[in-house]
Amino acid sequence: MRTDTSPAIYRKDYTPPSYWVRTVEMGFDLDPSATRVATRMTLARNPASAEQAIVLHGEELELVQIRLNGKNLAKRDYKLVDGLLRIPTKAEEITLEIETLIRPDKNTSLMGLYVSNGNFFTQCEAEGFRKITYFPDRPDVMAQYTVMLRGDKKKYPVLLSNGNLIEQGDLGDGRHYALWEDPFKKPSYLFALVAGQLVCQEQTEKLKSGREALLQVWVEEGNLDKTQHAMDSLVNSIHWDEERYGLELDLDRFMIVAVGDFNMGAMENKGLNIFNTKFVLANPRIATDTDYANIEAVVGHEYFHNWTGNRVTCRDWFQLSLKEGLTVFRDQEFSADMIGTDSGRAVKRIDDVRVLRQAQFPEDAGPMAHPVRPDSFVEISNFYTVTIYEKGAEVVRMYQTLLGRDGFCKGMDLYFERHDGRAVECDDFRAAMMDANGRDLTQFERWYSQAGTPRVKVTTSYDADKQTYDITLAQSCPPTPGQAKKQPFHIPVAIGLLDGKGRDMPLSLKGHSDQPTTLVLELTATQQTFHFTNVTEQPVPSLLRNFSAPVVLDYDYSDADLAFLMAHDSDAFNRWEAGQRLATRRLLALTEAAQQADSPLSVDVALSASLRASLNDVALDPAFRETVLTLPAETVIAEQMEVIDPQAIHTARRFLRLSLAKDLRQDFSRVYAANQTDGPYSPDAASSGKRALKNLALSYLAELDDADAHTLAQAQYDSANNMTDRMAALAALANSQAPGRAAALAKFYSDFEQEPLVIDKWFSLQAMARTTDVAAVQTLMKHPAFSIKNPNRARSLIFSFCNGNPSRFHAADGSGYAFWAEQVIALDAINPQVAARLARSLDRWRKYAPALQEKMRAALQQVADTAKLSKDTREVVGKSLA
Ligand code: ARG
Ligand code: ZN
């Protein structure tokens, strides 16, 4: 084992900065191979700090000169070690001028200032600003920025930065300039600049107060036909935040810029959001319904950060979920409101819970498990996780469940009243929620400090004579790294009781006089019993309605109970949930059978009858029916097993899909025909729901892999007028023996060669196809359109295979793991953040059979033994092996 590991940073070690920065003036002379950055900042000593020095961060910078209060500093006047520049001083007020030289064209990490397709972009969150200049690059240092950009007029006709454009003009030498001023103080991670050949769609929009704001979506020239949906989403976001939270856009200009090389989804830089093209560009030809929905959600997310993140930001990076959990919650609610119907809201909730179960639950049970507010990290980029984001959003949602919508809004108001313009902690948010509502939420803090997914075990008993019903809730939480024992959480458990006809019973519980049909039980002890009276018959309990807490709920339902809930529960989420429980039960049994060579897999009539009823129930929205008919993912089944057997899970799930296809063939055909959308394409919820259901029917029928299915898929492929239908048909063909398979894949490629986002889909679809093994992926990597340097492309092929094709990735010969190690190492030399993400694919290695475990461990070890490894990747593989 290597020992040169970077030290962990601890939350408990937080100290305030020695100096505050008041103003920052920056001048950029843009040049891909040598950009000169001149920074002048004014600083003021922070009396709360004992440190007698200015402390600045810097990475990969060529330091040209430093001047303190106008005087050039010599080497002996400061210390520069390990990315920290210390200038000893006690002065109260200081002017510091620093000049650095950077090489954006050599920056493949895509952090700091980099070049993508000839244009300049920045990404500063979390610690990228230090790759531009020396600076106290920490979120609690908030300053006012003025930015002068200078560059070649022809190569960089567009020069953008945060805030307002103050002045622009010609420099006479073929260059021009633009001067930008951001009226709001901000931490360095929100700094941004963009320069290059870009065009925009723009419009003005009237705000709640009557002010007008200029909205722009900037893209490369050929993409102006793909900006309308992002613009619509921005307009909707602006008005939603005004209506729901009374929060108005505080700038006169708001810009979104799309870039093809980007590490994450998007970034909320003040007034200048920078987006992965994937979350901006859409038209019916290139984007699926899911793409449209994702764009709306991400545009909303980044816009909502303007208040939850920018106006009120994080004191330190341990508080990351303060802005991310809250902002994900806000974008989830926005998306739900945009659909508008109750059923649509339920489908959105189901989608969000699926992400949580597929990605966050495994994270919370693995070697990288961490609390929503972590206590330590080596590399903060590794903590932009589903726990910080999605579990963080669940934690925020629980406040709303406990306090009600109005109570939650009151808490938000108080949060802004107290903290606007400041950098604060998760505890400050909780305090605002408590104080605004006069509620004690002290114990609720454990959702921030304890990792792991709590389990709630439920037992019930009915007394027919006394007409009472007892619900006993008992909680526990498995150990996680560094946290052996857990204290009880404060868990809101929303419940209802169904009578024999499937109707909600009025609930009589001490302390609730109004007899509601859904009650939020508050579980705070290890075990509590809730005593219901006037229960006139034995009920079927509907537990954890709308998934009121991010827990695993354990209750011994009979198959009949689940079928009953599927058919009757007034809580749409739990109707879906009942079906998932039933299917999971069958899939686990089938998996076990698949492991035994001599035990044949058998069909289950009861499950198929329940699914048939939902499939054909035209009173239910198509979008909802699609979620019911979609079986739990292989990774979700895997998490339910003591020892994961990817091949057996795959066999079981395919078997169940095929038997359902045989059993419900007529039904699927009918549903397929009944859910055609004609007329011009529209991504609205009703149309996309129909397409989802129709394409689900197609995918089941494709399991039959017969001539009828081939013809159906081919016909849909040939006549599709939108990418949703085209992709669904191509997926059906790609996973079949259809004679047109190869031709369709080839045609798709040549039709969309000029559309990088579509070529990503082409790679991804093949990476996840059933026949694709490592050798096939390696062949695809040799395709001229493949490039490991572009994160979207690397994700579309390598990540899709490692994370989205479990049965092939976990091939018994270990070829998948050897491939993984090779790619992690290759990526690490290019882009540590992307590499470290891929490194997470072996997180759960200890859950597999010993033979696979050994091969996974060897692959992890191979990466760990690599001489030059980033601290990003080293932290992930180190924690996996620990
Ligand atoms: N704050 C951004 C968002 O969630 C994510 C930026 C993360 N960037 C990174 N390099 N880790 O909207
Ligand atoms: Zn965010």
C-alpha cells in the first residue's frame, strides 16, 4: 500500500478566515496557452482570527508578482507551500495585487479556467477559483467583484462574467474588452467567465415587482434551434419562486451558457449559470421526454440556487447540503407543480424515490457512507453525492411534512430574514424552521449527523372487541464507517387505514380530534406504540404514505394485502409501492431459484393479475401505469440480498419480464395501440405519459423477440417523429435478434452524427445492451466518435457499462473489473473528478460472492497501487479497501 495519502479535513477544525476580502478587481488577458490574470483585492483583518497572516490558496499557477499596499513582495516576504500562500502581516486594511499566468488549453480537469471547443469557460465550485489566482478560496469569504475581460475580437466576440455589463469597447489591436460588475458580494466559487463564439436567444421578462430582467441562453451557433425549452423553463422557474416563496430575481440580467465539456450537470454562478449542454439543448429531433424533464429540473435547480446558495451560502463545504439538499427539494417541488395533477405529482415522487433507492441507499450502506453533513473529507469534490443532494432533499422535505407547507414557508422567510448575505450552517436552517414554528426539532439534528438508512419495523394488532388498533414502530440504523452506534432519529411516518372495501377509515388517535384519513406519526424513541380507537373492522395499514421519510419500512404484508393496496390505496405512492413490494418478493424468490441449477423458474399468476388490472385501468394516468408495470431495477434487488448474485438477478428479472410479456401480450398490444400520440410533438406530462406507457408496452413485447415484435419496433423506428419514440424503438431492436438491428444502429449513427448529445445516447444504449461485454465496449472505444476526454462521452460508454449493465460488468472472469481499473487509471490522468466517480462503481464489492470479491479487491488494489493518483481517486479506492 502507498502511504502518501492526503490528510483529511475535519469539520471540527473550522476556524474563521484571518482576513475578509471586501472588493476584488480582476483583469483577464485571454489566451489559451497563456492567460494573464491580474487581481487587486482589498482586505480587512478579521478580529475573530488569531492568525497573523493573509492565507491564500493557489494551484497550478505561475506566480508573476505580488504587491502589498503598492510594494513588490520578494520571495522572503511570503511562504508558498502545498498550495498555500502565507503573507505574514497584522495590518488592518490591505491592498493586495497578484498577477498569475495560467494555461487554459492544458486544463483537462475542467476546474478553474479551461477551453472547450475553442471557447473559454470556468468552473469554480468547490475549489476551482484557486486555479485562476491566489485567493482565500473558501465560501465564507464573500466579496464584491469587478471583472475586466480582454481578448481577440474575432476569436472571442462574446465576453461574459457575473452581474451587469458596465462597459465594452475596442482596444484597437484586434482585441476588445468588456467590464462586468456584480453588485452582490459572493464567495469565489460563484465566480464565472465565458468567452468565445457564442450566440443567444434572449427576451425580457417582467418580474413580480414590475422590474424587467433580460434573460439569455447562450449556445454555439448551430444550436439556436435548441434553446426554447431552456428559456421556457427559466421563465417558469422565475415565476414559481415568486409565487411559492416570494423570492424575486435580484439582477437585471440572467444568463445561461451551454458547454459541451463539463464535469457535472450545471453551475449556479451568480447571474451567469454554466450548464452541461445535456441540460440545455433540446428539440423533438434530439431530445427525449426525459431530457425535456431534466432540463426543466436543472434550469430550475440552478435558478433556485440564486436564493438558496448564493444570497445565503455555506460557511464551509461540510455544509454543502444546506444549499444542495434544499435546492433539490425546491426543484422537485417545482417539477411537480409544473405537472400540476395529483397523479403527476405522485409519478414525480416515485421517480425521485427510485433515484434514492437505486443510488443513495447503496451509498449509505457502503464504504463511502457519510452523513448529510459530513464530519471529514479528503477531497470535497467526492462529496457531491446522492447523500448530500437527494437524501439532503428528503431531510428538507421532512420539515415540510412535520410543519406543513405554511410552516415550512414561515421557516424559509425567517431563514432569509436572518441570514441574507451570509455564509451559514445547516444548524441555522434547522433553527429557522424551529423558531418560526415554535417547534422543538433538536433531535432532528441526527438526520444531519448520522449516516445510514434507518429501518422502521412495524407490527400491528387489532382488537375486535375493543375496536382498537395498535401500530408499533421500532427503529434501528445499521453501523456506517466511523459510526458504530446510532441514536434514534425523529421520523415522520405518514399512515392511513383501509377498510374492507378499500376506503380510507377516519383515524381516531389521542391528540387528533379532527379524524383525518392520513396521520403523520412522529417516531422519536427506539420503539413507540400508537393506539387507535373506534376501528370498526380489521384494517389494512397504508404505511409511510408518499414516502414520508428516507427509511426502509419493514412490515409483514401478505400477498393479498399488497394486491389490495395496489388496487385501492388512496395514496398513489403507496399503490405503486405495494406493487413494487410484491414484485420484489417474486424477484427475490426467482433469483434464489436461478441460483439452484435444478429448480425451474415458475410463473406467478397473482402478480400478473394485479399488474394486468393496473395496466388496463384507464382511470389511472398512463404515466402512473408505466411506473407500476416497471419492475424494480437489478441494483435495487441486489441491495435486498445478503450476497449479491448479479447473474441470478438478471436471469430472474428477464424471466419475469418474459413471462409477463407472454401472459399480458394482448393487453400490452392493446395499450400500445391506445396510447399513440398524434400531431406535433409536445413534451407535456400527458403526452409524455402516454409515450412512456406505450414504450413500456413495446419493451415488454420486445421480450418475446419474435417477428411481430421486430416488425413493431422497426415500424416505430421508421415512423418516429421524436427522439423518445426513436430511442425506445432502437432499444427494443438493440436488445433483440431482429434482422434490422445492425442497420438501425448504423442508420441512427449516420442520421445524428452531427449531434453529440445523440451520439452519447447511441454509445450509452449499446453499453447497456444485453449482449455487450467488455470486448464490445473496447471495440466501441475505438470508434472515431469516442473520446475519453469529453466527460459526457466517457460517461455514455464507460460509466453506462460499469453502472448500467450489471450482469456483463460482473462477468465471472473479472474482465469487467480489469477494464474498470484500466479506465479509472486512464481517466485519472486526465480528469480526477470524473475518474473518482467511476471509482465508485466497486463501492459494494464486499456484498458479492467470494470469487467475485477477490477479483474486485484486486482491481481496487491495482488502482490504489498506481504511482501518480489524484487525491480524488485515492480517497475513493482507499475508503473502499479500508
Ligand atoms: N453547485 C452545482 C449544482 O449542484 C454543482 C457543482 C459541482 N461541481 C463540482 N465540480 N463538484 O448545481
Ligand atoms: Zn445545486
